[in-house]
Amino acid sequence: MYKCSNCNSVQSKWSGKCVNCGEWNTLVEQQQSLQNLKNKKKKSTQVNSGAFGVRLLSREEGSNKRFSSGFSEFDRVLGGGFVSGEVILLTGNPGIGKSTLLLQVVGNLIENGSRCLYISSEESFEQINSRGLRVIDVERNKDFNIYTGRIIEEAIDVALQSEKYDFVVIDSISTFVSNDYDGVFGGIGNIKTVILKILDYAKTTNTTVLVVGHVNKEGAIAGPKLLEHMVDALIFLEGDSHHDYRMLRSEKNRFGSSGEIGFFEMEEKGFKEIKNPSELFVSKLTQGKPGVVVGSAIEGNRCLFFEVQTLLAPSFPQQVRRIPQGISHNRLVILSAVASKYLKLKLENFDIYLSIAGGLKVDDPAIDLSVIMSIYSAKKGVPIAHETLWIGEVGLSGEVRRIRNIEKRIEEARGLGVTKVYTSILYEKEHKGVEITGLKNITDILSTK
Ligand code: TYD
Ligand code: MG
């Protein structure tokens, strides 16, 4: 290897004139012995083993303390707040609002007396600062520490040199490089080396670290699968481009239950929490419109209500389509077949467009009955009152099955103004102020009023 002493370019062959800058006699041979390379390789595998020897299970919680993010919706997803020493991976599409949300979280933490550092490898100090001015109160955030850089060892050194931090943001893992990694930038090996360093820092200093990750085109986390296994919690920030609200969802959480959802609204001045999302998803405008039925799903510990909407349109011959949004395609195909057969709907010449309004994605089988009612209502042109709730899993022979947490759903539905619930016959009993009609099979729908 030869390096030009004028322009620093590196060339593999010696020549009198530097091919890069055109200066003469500037190429100097670089000594890079095998021993050197070996030492370097060895260094990259030197991570703290994290072992303490055998210890006994103890009553003491130790130093793992919880602290609030300042957003109750975020705390819910975390299982009750951040835990000191945990490493969380937050991912989501570009522009969805990850950096904005984290700036606000750091702002909240500082106001509550925590020491925080915001490390960014993606944006300049000026960019972060100007957004910060928009979303946080600078007067109350005088200790807002920002560091920008691209080398993970340097960033961690900065964090270590200062007084101990309680919370550190790393935005984002994919744009960091490690001095101990010689391979391709942005490659899997690079991300692995970087996350090992971060884990090491978090666990040895008992600092909570929130790492931002990217998602690729298919919506999966960019980087090795290993990344998901190594972190303590994995959180997605989602939403669709037509709505201003965002959902924060935990996919994995070593310190709480997964599947929890938090709701936020993106405004001029950053994120605002939505504490009562069902009010947002059930609209007064669609009251009395055929094809619109209120459905319910349990996500984590929360019971959500939303509209299931169906539109039927005559289809081209031999081209019947079933197009769902918010439930799986298979589910819509099966449920429309069940509805067609047992409710005698004759859907074979109709395209079905079904959507869970508001962009929610639902897997809870309890919505089967509301999906079927929505199709029924659209086909017959009969409106279904918003004060009624249809919940239950529906089997292939049309039987209405049991679902989990029926009490909780009825209780919360009552709060939304629901007065009548249609569900499995198993639950037919009095419930304070709510009339419950039990159905054995969906054919019973034909005889209900
Ligand atoms: P950003 O936090 O940069 O997203 P990410 O880090 O996930 O890539 O979010 C950028 C988007 O958010 C941008 O399109 C503008 C919008 N935004 C608001 O609507 N309100 C705000 O107060 C801010 C700061 C951004
Ligand atoms: Mg960002």
C-alpha cells in the first residue's frame, strides 16, 4: 500500500506521480504487518463477558429501577416505564417521527431530573436543534446534551467521560461504524459490532439506551435477526400516511408484556398522546350508514373499539375480488364465504372491500362477528346502530364461539354508549345497563331484530 503525502489517497502500486492529485514523488509505502492486522482482529472480539460467577436468586430488585418516559402512552408500551440498564430498539419507516418522539421523551426525562444524552449519526447539530426548538421548551431543558458523530467508540467515550447518564438515545444504529470492524459499511457485521458495544455500555453502566433502527422495504428490521434477540425490548412506531396519528407497539419486551399499543397524534409541535383512541375510531358521521359496524379487539391490556366498514360492488365475471384492509385476506375470504352460505347473501357476483377504519391492523378473532354483520348490512342495505356491538369468533359452520375478556369488553363498550351486545350464547346473562343477546349460530341473526 502506498499513501500520497499530499492528498492522502491510498494506492496499491508505486508510481512517480500520484494518480489522484498529480503531484510527483509523494507516494510513501505504508507498513501494515500481519501482526498488526492480527492484533486488530483480536481487538474486535474483545467484549466484556458480562459474567459475575454463580449467584443466588434474590428478593432484591437490584438496581433495575423504573422511570417514566413522561408519556403515559409510551410507558404503557414499555410495561410501566423505562428500566435502567435496558436496551430498547425502536424502529419504523423513515419520516414516521422516531427522532421527533425521542427528542420529546428526552425533554420529558430532563424535566423530571434525569441526565440524558442524545447521540445522532444521522443529523447535524443544527438540524436537531431546530427541531428541538419546535417540540420542546428550551428554558426547561437547559441540560439537553446532544452529540453528533459516526464512530460508536467515540460516542461511547463521550458518554463515559461525563457524569453518569440515566438515558441515552442512539439515532440510528445503521449509520454508526465501529473502529473495530473492517468490513463493508452498513453491512450486517458492522451492525453486530456496534450493537455489542452498545449493550456492553448499557449493562456495565446500568444506563438505559434507546437505539433507533431502520426498516427495509418489506417492513422488516434492517440488520441481522440477531439484533432482535440481543435487545431487551423491540418497539415499532407505525401509522399510515393518510392519518396524523401514530401507534407505538411492543413486539418483544423482557420487562413487560408484548403487544401493548400506545397512541399519539402528530401535530405542529410534535407528538401529543391520545388517551382515548376508541373515540377517534368510532365516528358520528358514519352513524346509520349500511356496511358500518362497531367492532372490538383486545390489544395488550387495552380494549379498542373501531368501525368495520364494507363496500360491495358488482364484479366483472370470473374476477370476484375480496380486498381487506386491517384484517388478513384469508380471513375475509373465509368469513365472506361463511356469511354467504349461512345468511343466504349471494355474494358470488360482488367484490368486497372491507376496511378497519383508522388504519388499525387487527388479529383478534372476536371481530369475526362484526365483519360478518358489516357484510350483511352492506348487502341488505340495512344500517346497524352504533349503540350495538357484535363480538364473537365465528367457525366454519357458522357457530359463534367464546372469546377472551368478554367482561372487560362489555364494561368498556358501555363507557362508549353501547346498550346492546350480540355475542356467543355462552355469555347470555344480565350485565349492568347492557342488554346481551346470545347467538348460537350466525343463522340466529336472521331472527333477531
Ligand atoms: P422524524 O422525526 O424526522 O422521522 P424519523 O426520525 O422517523 O425519520 O419526523 C419527520 C416528520 O415529522 C416530517 O415529515 C415532519 C413531521 N413533523 C411534524 O409533523 N410535526 C413536528 O412537530 C415535527 C418536528 C415533525
Ligand atoms: Mg430520524
